Amino acid sequence: MQYRIITFGCQMNKSDSERIATVLEKIGYKPAPAINGADLIVVNMCSVRQSAVDRVYGLVSKFQKIKNKKSGLKTILTGCLLRKDKKKLANRFDLVLDIANLPKWPKILDVNSAVISGRELLNTEDYLKIQPKYSSNFSALVPIMTGCNNFCTYCVVPYTRGREISRPAEEIICEIKKLIKRGHKEIWLLGQNVNSYKGRFNPVAKKRDRLNKRQDIKFINFPQLLRKINDVPGNFWIRFTSSHPKDFSDELINAMANCEKVTEYLNLPAQSGDNEILKKMNRSYTVAQYKNLVKKIRKKIPNISLSTDIIVGFPGETKKQFENTVNLFKEIKFDMAYIAKYSPRPGTAAAKMEDTVPQKEKDRREKVLTEILKENTLENNKKYIGKEIEILVENQKSPNSWLGKTRTHKNVLFESKKNLLGKFIRVKITDAHPWGLKGKIL
Ligand code: SAM
Ligand code: SF4
């Protein structure tokens, strides 16, 4: 029996898929090389944007064609799912399963789906405790929390993933220690808003306390967690995503600056460069506060590379308000930006606002920002020419050419006849492009 997982969305969904793979393999499934050969297909969906939802509809008709040729194919829908999308898609899949119920999937898959009662589907176990089947031998995704309490007016996450829950710190540290022992070189700490992490930390209770069953439960915040992970012995990099600007403390800036394993890369979603739009988005910061934060971070970590998330065409965004985002782009000179065209999501507060910006205008605004980004990244990347830096080799492009990443999360293309995948190497940067660098191995 073979399985195939199709993943949409962010790194958190990718990480969930690694846990789904573990569960399926535990009950005897093996990975299928292609969809056509699979007996079980899991779609790990993302309701964050309409475009991903539309792609799932496209897949469904493909599955039907396979089913017509191959009876017995089972399909499962799961992921970061809005109730409305779940309802619409339910009759097109054999099963719709909650990712939080992952520990119960084996039981569900063993019996006829028709006889499973709602009660049995209730979550009783923490799915994040399942050991993932890591898809890389050198870079690992480690969720430190799930859910979100922020309710940005455009966003489905608080509805699909629920409220914030932090994983216990000792569980995270234990997972990372194992990963480093196995040779992993890069750890991505994941959460929708890692800055508000608050996890239990209770490494070893004293014998007397254990006997008395009395333990002082301590909680630690994100900067404290970073310092503890930084203390794990070994040669590895720490990255994290995402950070909400409103919770970015001085303590976190200091931890980033002081922990040598924490890389000089930060995703700091601005979403808009206009105060009124930020207010309508419920982002709880102003443009001036965002700029001031960037200034403080750059002062402490001068070579930091900054990426951001932006939504263009939010309900009511005028041309003038969009120009304020243009100005923010020109001023900050981001190293990367994930630019999304606003799409109304059912059930969110923004979905009740009139979607005033026509699609064509959203396309134009996206293009304008992409052009500025291209100019800025080229300017930023040129500063690397002539520098000798360490990179982590992540991909083979062709038999003799490889792609690595700098600590600042820049792509570096270089030639080598040796297999260097997953290794730290030093290169000299010889050329720069808007989307990456070229280097020579030293
Ligand atoms: N937690 C992160 C933060 O605070 O910015 C972002 C998580 S969200 C799942 C990923 C990105 O999707 C957001 O930063 C936003 O730019 C984009 N996004 C979310 N909802 C959207 C919508 N309705 N339309 C367009 N883009 C959206
Ligand atoms: Fe969505 Fe806002 Fe939470 Fe990010 S912080 S996941 S954008 S609600």
C-alpha cells in the first residue's frame, strides 16, 4: 500500500505533513513515487488564500480520473481548513480529518469511515508529540507553538488552528538535541507568532520534589528559549518564523545579537505601510513603530537581512495609502518580500468589508512592489561581492552546480564536482543578482 501527501501553504503545513508521513508509515504505508501509483492520497490544505483553495478543486477532478481507473484509491482532506471550505469539499474526499486528531488517524483508517462517531474523533493526544519523518537530513522544521490569538482582520489562522498553544520547552530542546546528534545543520523554529511563545520549562525535577509529586513549573519566553537552544552543543544554525512586530521585545533583539547560532535573517511582516490600513487590519502597530523597530534591530545586528509580508488591495486601500507602502519599501529596502493580493476569507472581519480594489489594480500594485524589491535586493546583494562567507549547501542544480544559503538566507550558486549537500562550506562571492549570489568555493 502506497501513500502520497500533497502539501499547500506555509512551513507549518510542511511540518504537519512530516508528522502525517510518520503515522501512515507506522500503519504500513510506503511513499508512492507519483500520485498515479498511490492507494492513499492526503491533501494537506491551506485556507489562508483563495488561490490555494482553488487548486484543491483542480486536484479533485484529477483524483476522480485516477479513481475511475483504479478502484480502492482513498483520499483524505486535512490541514489549515476553514469550516466553510471543509463543508464544500467534504463530499469530494473519502475522509476529512483534523490534523489535531492525527494520533487517532490509524484507528480511523483501519475501520469503515461511516461508523466513526464524532466522539471518537475528539482530540485527546497532542499531535506535535509525534516524531516527524523529516524530509531533509540537514534542515529541520521544529514547531514551537501552534495557533494564533491576534485576529488580524483578513486572516483565517485563529479560526483554522485555534488559539495559541506553546510546546513545552524541554520537549523542543530534546527534539533539537536529537536532530543535532543525527547531523542536522539548520533548525527552523516555527509558529504563527513565535514572539509570544510561553512554554513550560521543567527539565529535571529534584528527587525530593518528585517523591512529593511537587514540582515548581516554570515558563520561559521566546528569547529565553532561543538562548537555551543556542546552548545545545554542536555546529548548527537557528532560524525562526514568523514574528509579529507588536511583540518584538528588546530582550529578543539582544538574544538574537548574543546567540552565535541564531542567523542574521528575520521575517518581520509589515502587511502595509499605511496607518489607517494597519488599524483596519488590527495589526496593533503604526508605521513609525515598525520603522523604529527595524532601526533598533539594525543597530544591534547591522548585517541583518530582512524579509516581510505585504498584502496589496486590502478593502478600501486607496492609491494614496498604497503609495505609503511603496514609501516603506523604498525606505527599508527589504531583502525579500512575500507580496499577496488580498482575497476575502469567509468568516473573517475583513470579509464583511467591501472588497473595493479591482483585481487588475491589485495586480498592478503587486508589480510595482516587486519592481522596487528587485532594485533593492540587487543593491543589497552587490554588497556581498568579494566577501568570503560560510554557506550551507541545500540543493543540487545540475551535476556540477549547487545552491547554498548564507546565514542571511541568500541563495548562492557555485560549481563543484563533489557532493556537498548538507555541508557548511566557505565561498567567495563573485557576482550578484536580484534573487541571489554567485560564488567560488574556497
Ligand atoms: N503570522 C504571520 C504574521 O503575523 O504576519 C503570517 C501568517 S499568514 C498565515 C501568512 C501571510 O499570508 C500573511 O503574512 C499575509 O500576508 C498573507 N495573508 C493572510 N491572509 C490573507 C488574505 N486574506 N489575503 C491575502 N493574503 C493573506
Ligand atoms: Fe494571521 Fe495575524 Fe495571526 Fe499572523 S498574527 S497568523 S496574520 S492572525
